[in-house]
Amino acid sequence: MRDYRNGRDLADRSRGLQVIDFFGWDEAEARRRHPLLFQHLLETVKPERDRNNRASYRDNWWVFGEPRRDLRDALEGLRRYIVTVETAKHRWFRFMEASTLPDNKLVVIASEDPFVLGVLSSRQHRAWFAANAGRIGEYEREAVYVKGVCFDAFPFPDPNGALAAEIGMLAEELDAARARALYDGDSLTMTGLYNARARIGRGEPLSDSERAIYEQGRVGIMDHLHQRLDQLVSRAYGWPDDLTDSQIVERLIGLNQARADKEAQGEVQFLRPIYQTGKVRKGAFKPSQPALPASREKPLLPEEPGVLASSLLAILRRQGIPMSPTDLADAFEGSRPRARRLITHTLKVLAVAGSVQMTDAGWFAPRRMPS
């Protein structure tokens, strides 16, 4: 039995869920070692797996359908790892115990280094994320952490040992302070803490309930630690503190391209050298090839069907006029033919569901709700 966490557990309150994990065991071993758990799966899982079209699911019915072998390999030997919620109103990172299984909607960074957590928690990484994030209609700003561009292509600084240690210590303190606040305040959530911090950052007054969250959650300390991290990470890059977000992104792109040139010559700067150099020897590591724009005016086309549907509905409602799939495809970066195909399919599904109206000419508009 292993603890299991998803985005809701991390952003709000953990539900204390656990899962049965027989990864790596054959059927006979699982049956002999844990007969009661095996019987539970036999009664509740096997009947459904027997009807599954994928042979691997039917034949290995006692194992997770997608056991994420590469992820398990990357987490081997770590005491903890870093996670962020794939789609969230606020972008924050935290440590999670290695014994806990992550939901597929959590983005996992296989590192236990607090320096890595500190850089990911900095303004510099948030600026990069904002320039490359996916967007959905539920939130006003960027929301979806697209791993390929938001993390894989992000160039970490290379500070001296003392500065890296100081960044790590502040990150540890931030992570512990938030965890302690949530533990002490039964009604507090990570979302509530960062809502209060965002309002303070915009200079907006807090309501009585928000003021209570601010005081009980010690949001002032949390904000102070974030600001100190921003300063130290800026120093780690060798940059001044007063850069705008667009200037930060411009510099990160320049650093990114310089790193890509070095990688092409075989000089790779690893975050986990022992683990990643082993991957290079096995031929399993591919250096990143980033070529990102300085600022993205258009978001990437969401790959997740639900996210794409939400994005299309948001665009249609915002425009308030019928739009063709071609018009909608122009709102996203990427291949136009592929975008049109995906958008057309998604809109037809939404039309069947009653969320949009389809005209005879192939134009779509949001269905008006009765007042």
C-alpha cells in the first residue's frame, strides 16, 4: 500500500488516499505475499481488465495499466522529488516523499536537490513559464505547465557552491513554512495562500477572510522568502535584480541557445550528473534542442482534449461571434492542418454535447444559456 496524491491533494487538502502497487511482481508472488490485497484486485479490477482491448492490460491485470517505468527508474534512490500541478491557477513547486505515488496530472521533477526547487520557485522560472505555458479559459493567465518547453528547455544557472547552498536553504525553509502553515491551519490551502500573496503583490486590499488566511498562513514570511529567492537566483545568473519579465526571458533564450550549441558538441550540463551520464552511456538521453521565441503571443495548441475544449469555448465566448475551425486554429501556435483537424473534431464533440452550435456553413458559436 502506497500513498497517492493528485493535484487536488496538493493544492487543497490531502484526502489520504492509498493505492495497491504490485509493480515488478508476477501474479504468483503478489498472490502469495498479499492474498487479501490480491483478492481485492481479483474482485474489483480483473473483471474490467478482462474486457480491455490491450493485451498487456488483460495479461497483467494486477499491475497499474501505465506503471511509468522510466519515472520509477528516475526516482530510484531518491528520498523525495519535486512536483507541480500540471494545470493550476498559481505556479508553485514542492517536495513530495519518494514513497508517494504521483497522479498522472502531476509534473514530476526527479531531483531531491533543494537548489533545483529554489530555482523553479523563482521569478526567473515563472517568467519563462509564463512565456511558454499553455492557457485555458478557466484562468485569466497561464495555467498549464507544458513540460517540454517549461522545464526541459529551461536553462538553470551554474552558481558557485556557496550561492547554490544558500538558494537551497531558502527553498527548504519556504517548503517547510508552507507545509507547517497548512498543518497548523485546517482550513488553509496552497491555493488560498497564493491567492492572498497575489492580492498583496498587486497592492489590492484584503477582505476579512483573506486577511485571516494571510495572518494564519504567515503569507508575509512566504512572500519574503520568495523575494529573497528571486534575488539570489538573479545573482546566480549574474543578472541585475531590476530586469522585466520580458528581459529575463530574452536572456534565458540566449543562455538556452548557448547551452544547445555546447550540447551539439557533446558538452552537456546535467542537473543530476551521476544519473544522467548513465543515461548517456545507455543511449537513452537526448539533449534538448530549444529554439523558443522571446515572447509567445499565441499559446501552444493544448494536447489534452479537455484543455483544448475549455480553450476553444473560452475563445468563442470572448469573441462573441461565430468562428470557423481555421479562425480558431489561428489563435494557437503550431501546425495549421493538424490544429484544424483537432479543433474540428473537438468542436463537433462539443456540438453533440450541446456546448456549441454548428451552422450549415461549418461555423461554430457558443450556445447561449437561458437567462
